[in-house]
Amino acid sequence: MTPTTAPRFPGAVIRAGAANRAQDVLAIQRRLNQLGCGPVPEDGVYGTPTVDGVSLFQARSVDRNGHALEVDGRVGPMTWESLFGQAAVQAVTEAPSPLLKAFLAVASAEVGVMEVPPGSNRGPKVDEYIKSAGLDPSQGSFAWCACFVYWCCKQAAVQLGRANPAIRTAGVNELWRRANSSGIKVVTGASAIDNPELVLPGQVFTFKTSATTGHTGIVEAVHGGLLTTIEGNTNDGGSREGVGVFRRKARKIGQINLGFIEYA
């Protein structure tokens, strides 16, 4: 059973203790009761009965890719979409500036570039990426995801006849640290989880895997809480030490534990 009219996701996560709009909470409560995840009082108040009903729904449901929802009692875009259907969460595919549009076009054209040989962190095009970040690929084996991002932004800037605003580094954690100290627009991972509408095509995502390692790539589109991304030094499974440039459709906003960088 689907609702007659799919209400649009309001842009921010609906949760206990937040300044939720009563109309959004009421829509959730009615839908939970329709789906047998109640009884939940239809009073527009996001209290314990609603949290419990949402948690029950999440435990029974999957996202658009068939993956289990996180059971947290909060209604973000992925839970909202599962409640009300895909039409209830608008996909964002348009980059907000000419530079970011060119950035994405350059990155898209690189999808399919592979290391030669696989697993070597080398190859004619991979060497270009690494050199652009100021490293000599013949002097070691370098992770190159951040190099790929820098190279793509550099090519886009050249096309537009402007200076490259991207931070020149091969280190993901260093990239995030410098972005936060240089006045570049950033969206922290925590802010993106609470307000998914802050994440836009053309932004650079960053997440850390340890105190010294991480992974980065470019957001191509946002589908609620799911991202389509273009990434270097990865593979179909999303490894940070992969073998080429891939387009991926499985990253979640909630997995980005550092945040997003927007080169204006």
C-alpha cells in the first residue's frame, strides 16, 4: 500500500528533540499506522511511540538498493523514501556553479581509467594524477584518490581560464584539515547527516579510515541519503586502494565521517 500523494522530504532529519514540523511528524505517524508499525498516536509529536514505530519500520525495511535501513528511530531521506516511495525524495543532479559542472565533466570522462598493471598505483594516466599533486610516481607507491580529485579540478579550472582552487595534497586527512583552515566552504559529516540537502553535486567527499589514512572522491548526484560518486584509486566494492577510476552508486551520506568540500 502506498500513499495517494507522496509528501516531499523536508530536507532535515526528523527526530526526537528536534524542531520538527508537526505536519511532517503527522505524515510519518499516519504512514506508520497504515503499515502496521503502530499503533502510534497521530498527534504531530515525535515522542517515544513514534520513535518505536519508526525503529520497527526500519527493522523491516530496505533502501532503494535493497540494503537494510539503519535502525535509529530517526527519519532521514532514506527512511522517508522507504516510507513514502522514491518520488518523495528529489534527486539532485545539477552542480551549483560552472566550475563544479566542469569538474564533474572532467571526472566523468576519466571513468574507466585503470592502473597498469592493476594494483601497482601506476599507469600512464595514474602517473599524471600523481604528478599533478607534486609527487614522483617512480619514487614510491602512492595512494592516488586525492591526486585524482586535484587533477580533475585543475583541468576544469584550465578550461574556464581561472586559478585552480583545489588543495594540492595526496593526503585525505590533510586535505580535510587544510580545507577547514583555509576558508573553503565545507559541510561536516555530522551536519550532512542532519541536513542532507547541504550535500550537492560537485562537492568532494572525504572520510578517514585511520588516523593517517582516508579516501576521497567527487559527488556526482545525491539521491536522498545515497550518493553517486566518481572516485579514483577504488573499485566496484569501494576500496580506498582499488585499481582505477569508477562511478559508484552505493555510498551513503552517513558514511562520510569527515565531510564535504565545495570549491567555489
